[in-house]
Amino acid sequence: MDAKSNLKSSLLPISCAVIVAGMFMSYVHLAQGGPSVWTFDRIGFFLSPLVLIVSALFLARKSRIGFVLAAIGSALAILWVFGTESRAYRNSWIALNASGNDPVLLSYLGDSLWRIVSIAVSSTTLIWAGTRLFPSTWQIRKRPANQRMWPAIAVSLISILAWFILFVSPYRQPIIVDAVAQELGILHVQKDGLTFHETRVTIYHDSRFFLIRNDRKLLRYSFMERPYEGVLDDDLRAELKAVLGLPELKRTQDKSPRALMARKGEGWYTETSTFAITAFTTENGLSPPDQLVKFFRKLENSPSNKSGPEYVVRDVCLGFCYDPKAGLGYRAENQRCGYGLDRRERCY
């Protein structure tokens, strides 16, 4: 390879070094300083940009050594990221679902983007450097494989897509909660094309209830929710007791109900203190009890409702991972995922 070609080859390792260094600075900022314990993967992560810069210098003279160093430097960054990733917890894709109006959340969103972009560029650099070490006799469509760039880009994109698909579902936000048990939860969903009109009521044992509305749409990254708060009076408390005694609410599902699929549809979902969900939808052919619907309408129109500030809800899955269970308030990582007796991660 001539000097001009080698200089051009150094651009990818340099770009990778800059992006990995940016990820490292984001990590230090969130951790409010460097790591307290320097493990092997952390040391490798710290050295990764340096190795990549050295590889770029070698590529101007001895390309084969430069490609080896570029592969090592990018691999060190990849090992650290996936060593700190988990499907259930510490998930870069789920971190992009961080919701609310807290400005601090922007730091976590930025850190997740750094990690995802770093993996994309590092994996491209790793595969590109590896293919450059192939013998010249290896060809793809009558051209040496070590002169092809598209295999590195293609494999990197496929890897990112697989990472996304495996880690992004079910819908959850990067929070851990230890919530107070509710007495009754009701979710009403009306679907019209790509739009879901959702209203959720959560009632607690102290007679307080919270009502939340949103009009989320598929193919949108974010939507707004507005909360309302009220208190059950004696009449509503008596009606609640009657609703909890309805036999239809005992017909719960073994699995989480899926989102409405038809272009137009309606669903009613309930959950009691047993955490089991009942679904009455146009797709399963079950109609909600009239007493439940009337009680829900009274809560919607309750004069004691006090409106709170709107807040943003984000969904990196663009609405396709958001299901009725998320609509009922199961949005924390520990509400949708956990460890089994075999210590393996499971999400549900």
C-alpha cells in the first residue's frame, strides 16, 4: 500500500479513538470521577484510544502492524461496553427511554448515545482491520477481500440491530422502584390507526387515586402524559368495593396482554393487588363489565381531580414495545425483568 492509501486508512482508527475517548469522558462525568477499582476491562477501556492513535501512526508506515493495533484497540472498547451491559439492567437502549422533565436525564441519554455510537464505530473498525489482514488471494466478486469496506459496515449494522432487538423489549425505563401496592388499576385504550388514546387510573388503599392520560403514536420517539390526583369519597369507595367483587375481574391472564393490533380497537385492562391482569378487548371478544366502565367514568369526571404538570415519556422502540402492562404502570426495570433461581436474566 502507498503512503496516500495508508494515510487514508488511518482515518477510521482516529475517528474511533475520538469517539471512544468521548465515551470515556461521559463515563467519568456520570461517575463524578474515575473508577474506584481499576479492573482489567477498565484499564483496557482507558488504553483503547491510545492504542487506536498508535495504530493510526503505524498505518502511515507499516500497515500490517497498524491493522493489528487497530483491531486490539477497538476490541478493548467493545469488551468494556458489553462487560457493563445487561438485558435486564444497565442497558444502553433502555436508558434512551429515560422519561420526565429532569435535566439530569439528558446526561444519561447522552452517555447511552456515546456507548451505542462507540460500539457501532468500534465494531466497524475491528472487522475492517481484521479483513485488511486477509491474504490478497481471498476475493469477493473478483476483488481482494482485504480491499473491501462494505463487509465491515454490513456486519457492524447487523450486530447493532441484533443488540437492539434482544435488549429493547419489553418496554421499561432506566429506574428501579419499590412501589406501594395498589388496590385497583384500570387502563382504557382506544386505538385509531397509529394513535393510542390511553387513560390509566390507579387507586390506593388510602383512597387516593391517580389518573394519567396520553395520546401516544406509533413511529414517535416521545409523547406527553398529564397526571391528575383525587380522593375517593364514601360513595366511590362503596362502588370500588363492588367492582373488586366482580367475578369477571378474577379471570386473569397467565401472560402479559399484547397491544391492540387492529387498525381500530378498544381495550380495558384491570389489575388488583394480586398483580394479575384481566383484559377485555375487541380482539379477544370480551366486553368489560358495565359496573367497571361506569365507575371508571365517574373517576374521570371526579371534581376532586387536581392536574399536575405534563412530562415527557420516551420510547426508543417507537411505540412497538409499549404494551398494556407498561400502560398500567409497569415501567421500571425491576418490574419487567429479574433473575431466576438459576441466576439467569428473565424479562416478562
